[in-house]
Amino acid sequence: MRKLTLLALPLLAVPALAQAQPKKCAAPVDGVPSLDCLRDDVLVLDGTKTAQGVAGIEPLVISDKAANPPAPAMGMPATPPMIVPCTEPADCIVNYPAAVSYAVGLVGPGYNKRWDQFVVFGQMMAPVTNAPGPLFYRDGYRATLDGGANDVDRIGLTVKARTRPMVGYIAAGGTTQIGAANNTPIPWNPVAGAFAPCGRAPRRDTDPQAAQPAKALCFPTLYNYFDALAQATGSMFGPYLNGPNMIQLSVAPAIKTGLVSVDARGVATAKDEAIQARIWNSFLNLKGSILGGNNYRDNGNGTYESTRPTPYYGINIPFASGWKAGTVLSGSQLLRFHPLELYLMGFVPGIPEEVPPIQSLVDVKPEQVYRPTVTAFSGDVGPNMGLRPGVAIRPGKTPGAIGINDILAANGGERSPAFDRAPHFIKQLWIVVTKPQNLIDAGATPAGDAKAMADARTAALRHIDNVALYRHYFAAYFYMLAQYRGRLVTTFDGQADDDAYWEFGQPVDDKQAFAPDGGVDIRLNGWEPILNSPELKQVMRVIASPGGNAGVQFTGKPLAMRVPGNQMDSVAPYNSIAIRMRVPPNVPKKAFATLAFDNGPAIRVPASCGTPARAGCTETGTLINDGKWRTYTASLSGNADFTGGNWTGFKFIPSSEGFNTGNEFEGIEVDYIRIGSVPSSKDADFTSPYCKDCNALPDNAAKTACQKGCAGKGEFDRFKVSLADGWIDSEDNCPANYNPLQEDGNNDGVGDACEDFDGDGVVNADDNCPTTTNSRQRDKDQDGVGDVCDEDTNNSACFLAPEAIGGPMTGRPSMVMLLAFGGVAGVLLFRRRKRR
């Protein structure tokens, strides 16, 4: 087998030597960060150093031009290059080869397979024009190295060019480029809006020079920053495949070619073969893939038109930041990796069942372009246009198809190693190069002002923390884009994954990772269709359990888990558990789930009394066995047993009560398990019971507050008290109101308890007649039911009576009627129980 080395960084191929772990970053002094240290597994580098700032480190050479290695000085200045070679605060750029060389010298020799890629950010550094961004560069040939991480063959890379699926690095751009990251406090939503440097969409039938005003890193209107970073990550492997019968499967994207060179400072920013930027031929129908494939729609009139990506089903929001509870992305037109790209990365096998045939329009000629009118192919319309909606072509015949077996035959066989032996993850070391402190101070406005300088330093520190935050979020986002078939490992040592998030989309890995224990019967089938629906699902299905402590043990295979409990160790502290489940009716109503950390605390899910439980609190949180999907949660941040340790494993107990469905397609379905960070892990709900019901409250603190507040009031007066409902704020569909059953009659993601269906200004949770307008809340017989909808009261003309501003709602939809007997009954259940 030909060996195409994935890791070709200096000194990393010495397997017998131990790695050097940099020190942990100390607290900043006067706004100046500590340097050459680790901040939440991100390597923070001193931007004032040179590539040879560590003795004996050879600068990286960017060249893949020949089998014979070039001289070390090729493409580099005669003197050791500066990592940040600039003098103007607003026009700085990282010298990526120098930064990587310095990083390698800092961490020293060690295990040669601990990383596949370096991801290098510049702190607050991005020039005004042609700003760099997520772009994958390969390291030059090094005769002293043989082998590396994830050696791969038969994916289109050639021995003659000494190319490799991996390394050196991803030039990730400056932290100022990433949307609203500059001024938004963390947690921050990195998928809001398009990635700014993509430019604007091409204009049809106008001056082609006006179509793309600046060289872009990705195509207009479609990518967010994480999509662009995922494209650079996937570029490690392709696309470089050969096509059958000389079909050109991939091309160099015109939109990126202007960025690839080496300037006088040794910074690789424009034409150089080392980058080898490639995308799929844009006349292949790859459903709008991350790596540049278009999606074609058959217009039914003999034309095919490039459109936005196809809807993406069966996906969840990979992190809570920026989203309200109940938000659904499934069915949205989102970019993701195509199955062919997953095959190249080793995440799926090269078989037709996993990689379906690809519709091909590659034999189209310019005269067959129906819209816009063209006379020759260009970067705007042609094979290298990539992800450009609105181009219509008339091929004159039914498009053909290219199957995976055709592709394998054209490339000498299946990818080697094949899926069953390939790692289903990519290892990245994240690096942020700091902007020299004098340039940060010089960029303060007004110049020389002490407060402005202090503010600039504070902002610069936040940019370092943002990179650490991106690291956590990007791992989850990449997992989603890979359809839960492959992962990223971004911890410094690469030996454990700190993205504690499982979606059960890769049954080969999932069956290694989760083992039934104590008589639990589970199924891990990967992606499954949903009957009579375009949706797909991937679940861990629990068919039967004896209850008690029987559950599913996380084994640490194929990837170990690392979850630090200390809330100060991470910019995205592990403060919550979220488990999305569908619980069928044959599971007993009083059941609850548990996530028990190995040799650590057992966390009840849901837990209305907190974790650990508050003294004097009677637990009321249980699983809801109505067959609906819900995200059950529990807080970790207040649990001293959790925050005082570091955790590498857990046992998930799906039900405290025994059950057996007797059907392998029915049971508790677990959509995902996530131990992670949410904007708020508090459970800060309120309820307004009658004063006579204070003693029935299940929490001593709430009971005491109610009794104190009701002193001197009548028994049918109300008093508002805090009472947790077992759903933390970030996943509670009504975070201000006590609603343990999470009723949502209209499925809008907002709980019925905090909506006002009758529009009388009183939310349903506090409305004694939530389906009929009664803003005065009159209740003559004081039975907890408003007069306007009380059968015990004569209300034949109540809408004209002074007790109510409005009468019964005419033509109410059936949903509201159902709420009157179902959802509202649940809202009132708490107060009705207290009278029994």
C-alpha cells in the first residue's frame, strides 16, 4: 500500500519520547495574558517570538511541488520569521508556518499520532482586505519522517506529488472575523448569520467583475463561520478522487485562488500548490455539500437549476447558546457533509447502501447554460463555481449517475484503511497566536487614553476565551455536520474527548461505547426512517429494563471521555445534563432516569429538588410517559460532589421502574445524551398558589415563603413563590412558571403555562379561566375556577356582566378546547391536588 503521511510536522515522529505539556495559563496581570501556555486545552502562543524562538526548531516549508524536498529556506525570509510580522494595529496577520514551527518546538517531541491538524487563530488580527480564514495547508515533504496519524491511500492523492491527507495546519483567520464575536459576551452563538468574508452573491447578466468584490474563503450567502472551518477540516481528505472514464470529479475553486501565495513576509496567502484548494465539480449533484457540491432541482421543463441545500432531517441543535428551548432545526436547508465526503474521512463504508449514486451533469457545455447567458465557463458559472444557487442548465438528456463502485474502480479500490479499520474521528490542536501587547495598546481609541487601553486589553482577553469557546462548540457542530458518524477530538493530548455528547448515529462506535448492564435490553441501529414522515431518527432504544440500578454503561471505547467538574477550569463549564427522550405509556408514571458518574454522584433526571436535593424538598420530577419528545435536564453546577472531581465515565439508568415493551421497535427512545454547558443551569420557576395551599407545597423553602407572604391575607388570596419544576431554564419551555409536565398544546416551543391563550393579560398558569377572557379573575364561589367558565355559576350572559371585560371566545379552535380539558388541567393540577 502506498503511504500518504498525514502528520509531517518536525519532531513529532519520535514515538519513544514523552510529550511536553505546556503550563496552565495563569490569571492575566493588568490585562496582559500569560503566554506559551494552555487555556482550556487551547495553546496560547506569544506573538512576539520568531519561528526559531525555541532552539533547534526548523521552520516549516510550504511546498508540495516535487518528490525531492526543497531547501529549508524556500519561500521563507533569510532571517528567522516573526510569528506576527506587522507594525500596524489594524493590518496584522499571523505568519502561520512560523507559528506552527514555534508551537511544535514548545510542545516538544512525543507521540506522533496525537494530532491530525493544527488550527491556528490570530487574536484580533485580520487585515481589511483579503482577510485570511479557514483554509487548509499541507506541510512540505520531510525525508526524516515516515508514517503519521491516519495514513490513508486511494483517495486521489498521488505519491509523485508527495501530498498527504494531512498537515500542517488550518489557517483559521482572525478572531475579529467571526460574526459578532467581538462584542458579544460568552456564551456566544457562532452559527448566527453568514460568514462575513464570503462576500455577496453574484449578479446575473451584469459586469462579472462586480459579482465578487473581494476574494472569499467560501461561497456567498450559505456558509457560517463554523461551516467554513468544517470545510477546511474536511479538506484534509478531499475531494481529490479520480472519476470513472476520465470524468473530472473535483476542480480548483476560482473563488479561493487569489488567496494562495507566499508574500515577502513568508506568509502563505496566495498562489502556492501547498494549499491545493479543491471542491467538487459543480455539475455534480451533491445536495449542497460542505466541500462545494451544488444541489440541482429538476424544473420539469428540461432544465436543472442549482438551489440551496436539500432539507436536513434528523438533526438537533448541537449546543444551547443562542437558542430558546424547543427550537427545531430538522428540515432546514443546511449544509452538511455528503456521504461521499464521509467515506473519504473514513466515517462510512464505501458501499452503495451508505454512498448513493451521484447525479452527474459534468458533460454540460457553456451553450447549454440556460440562465444566466454565458459564452464560456468562468468562476461564476462553470465547473468551479461551487454552491451557487440560481444557475439553470438544459442538458438535452437525462443526467447520468456515478456510483460509489465506479469511483472505487477509478481509484484503485476502496479507501485504505477501510471503514472497519479507520478511526472515526479527527484530532486537532487548537492554537491562538496573541497580538503583541504594544499593538493592542496602540489600537486603543482615543490613543494613549488609560481607560481605552484597559478596555482594549479586556477585549483582547475575551478573544482568547472566545477561541476556547469555539473549540467546545465546533466539536459539537462538526459532529452534527458529519451526521453523527464522525467526531473531532480537540483536547491537547488527543487521548480523550471532552465533547461529552452522543447522538447514536454511528452504530459501530456506539455499540462499543454503550454496554447494557443489569438486564437492560437496548438497540443501537443508527439512522432509521420514521413511518409516514420525511424525518429520520437515530436513537438508543431501551426495549426493557428491570428498573432499579439497571442501565447502560459508557465504556470509554473507542474514545475516552474527559469531563472536568471544576466550574472555573473551562470557559464552557460542564454545568448540566440534557437527555432527550421519548417515554411510552407502558413505562410507569412515577419513573425517573439517573445519570451516575463512575465513582461519583448519581444525578436524578429530572430533579425538581436540585442536585443534591434540597433539605425538606419532596421530589416531584418524573418522566412523562405520553410518547412525546422532551429534553430532560438536571443542573450540575451546584453539586459539590460533581464540581470537586474529574469524570471519565458514567452509567445511564433510563428508568427507576421496571418495564418491558415486548417490541424491539418500541421503548424508551434516547435521542441524545449531553453533558455540557448551557447559558443558565438554574431552575428558577415561580407559582402562585392560594394562601390556603401553602402547606401543600413540596419544598420547605417555598412553603415558608408562602406562609410568610400570606400572613394576614385570606385563604383564597394568592402569593407568588419560587418553586423549581425540574427543568433548567435553558431547556424549560416556560422558564418563569412552574410547569413540571411541560405542556405545549400548540407545539410552538412555548409552554402553555406562560402563554395567554384568551388574551386577557393573565398567563395560563395564573389564569383561573385560561380559555375565556376574564381579566378581573372573578371567582364568586372561590373554587379556583373563574366565574366565566364555572359550571356552578350562571354565566349565560357573562360576557356582558361587569365581572368580565370580554365574553367567551367564539369559534375557538379545537386546540384551545383540548387545553381546557388537558393542558390546562395539567397547569391547574398542582393547585387542585392541594384541596384533596
